[in-house]
Amino acid sequence: MSVPLQDPRGPHEPASPAPRRALRMQRTLVAAASVAVVLGFVALALPSPFIVESPGPAINTVGVVDGEPVIKVTGRESFQPEGRLDLTTVYVRGGADRRIPSFQVLQGWAHPTQDVYPEESVYPRGTTDEQISDQNASLMDNSQQTSVAAALGSLDIAFGQRLQVAELAAATNEDVLAAGDVLKRIEGRSITDLEMLRGALQAAGEEPVALDIERDGEDLSVEAATTASPEGQRQLGVFLQTEFTFPFDVEFTLQNVGGPSAGLMFSLGIVDTLTPGELTGGRHVAGTGTIDPEGRIGPIGGIAQKLVGAREAGAEVFLAPADNCADVAGRIPDGLSVVSVATLDAARSAVEAVAEGADPDTLPAC
């Protein structure tokens, strides 16, 4: 005789489906979270259309790099200063063919000494790494030439210069001027520099101007039309470049640095190299700024990062373009005095004052 087996716990209902549903929901949430985490990591690794600027090294323009003076003069007596006149640099990550992952952009936003910009605010769309490199090399070469001209002008050393058509910018004089033309005279007056040419064009108003030019070694006289720029300046519709003839050679041995912003510090370095004694008086000075042949200092990008790089290298005084003063507000590192300068002569005077013991904070400041 058989007896039905009974559960010793007594009668009970079948297990409820609720725990099973909860378990399935928990597994689903874990799977979704895992997918979200994976997608997040993938998103952070994707290339980003931003660039990140961070402090770069400071380089002494009157110093020696890899056994060679940064500025080398031949054909005239020169000196090897012992002071520090540092040009400053910025590391730029991203843009063109080298887009950086998004996590580096997030790090840049979070870092107090780095700045993040949309790629197209710095490089035109479609620009390649090769084009950027070529442009920076060209800007550096031009900066070196204008820095020599500015330094020689400050030292009252004569040199030659002439304006040459680099390329046509508009159709205004496409049948009159060509790339390579040297502009020698306007209305019978010798063209000494760009400012002189601009003044003569402005004085002529809407009337055509008589130009004496040199083309392929031949002298020609032409009549050129002008148009007005949005600012009202009369112009020939060409891009111009300046050819210099210096009485001695100035060689720059610095490699792998591009752009125009070292002009001011190169000029000061040349002045120091061509004159006996120490321009800095042993003080550590850094700075930045473009420069033109007349010694006018122009604004640059990345000045906040350059301030940090200068201070990390030990600089006490920083020469900043006057037009960049708004950009340094709230970004000046402790222990660094920032002096506002608009011309090479003003920068030279500031360095000489500091060398003689002046408190940098008593000089024009940003």
C-alpha cells in the first residue's frame, strides 16, 4: 500500500513569478548599464573636432641649443650674452589630420592651464597637417627676417628693403601687376616701406597711380587702379612681401618651432647679441609677440599658456603685446610680472630698466 509523499513543510502554493521577473529586470538593467559604459568609453575614444592648447617650453634666444647659439651672427662683431631672453611656446593638440580623442578634450576643459577651442576657429576646414606645417614654417621664416630688420632699426644700422608682389589678391590690376614684380616708385617717389606705400595710395584717393616696377630684371612704368578696403584704405589688390638686404648674416638655429610669435624676443636677442654687456642685467625675462620691420609688436594666441610656460622656466618678467592685455586677466601665475609693450623700443627700455634694478610692477602693466 502506498502513501502519497507529502512535503514535510505542509501544504503550500506554487512559487510566485514576481522574483523571477525582478531577476530578469535586474539582469536587463546590468546589461544596459554595461552597454552604456562600453558606449561611453567608445565615445570618449572617438576623434573630436576640438584642439587643446597647453604650456610649451621656454627657449632662451641668447642661449645655446644642441651646442649651437640660437642666434648666430657672421660678418660683424657679436657677443654671447649670459642672460635669459626667453621666447615662449604653446603645445597644440588636435586639428587637421591629427584629431584627438574626446577624453583629452574633457581633460583640457578641466585643466586650469589648458584651453579648448573648436578646430575651425583655428584652422580652416579641410586644412591638412602638411599645410599647417608649411604655413608655420613660412611664418617663422618671415618672423625671423622682420625681427632682424626691427633690431637693426632699433640699433640705427642701415639695411635695404623692397616690396615685392607675392600674388594677386583681386582682379583689380591683373593685367598690370604680376607675382614677382618689385615696386620701386609711386608717383616718382621711392617706395621705402609698406607704410610709405599705404600713405601714397591713400593720398591719391580714387585716381590711378603711376608705379615704377622691376619685372624679371627689366624696369617698367605702369598705371595701377586702386579700390577701397572695408576700412577705407586704398589698395592695389595684391599681397606684398618684403625683401631685405642686411649688411651681415644673422642665422637662427632653432628647429621644430613655427609661427610668427617669436618676433619680439628674436629682436631683443639680436640687440643683445650685437651689443656688449648684458641687456637683462642677469634677470630672467620672457615674452611673446609678432613684430614688423618698423618694430611694432602685434598680438598672438595662447598667451595664457605662454605665461605658465615662462614662469615654470623661472622667468620673473614677461613682455606681453599691449593688444593681448585683455587675454591675461586672471591668468597671470604668481611671481610673474607682466609688462605691456607696443614697440620694440618700449620692450628694450623695459628690459633695460629691470636690468638697472627697477621694480617690474612699476612699469606699464596688463
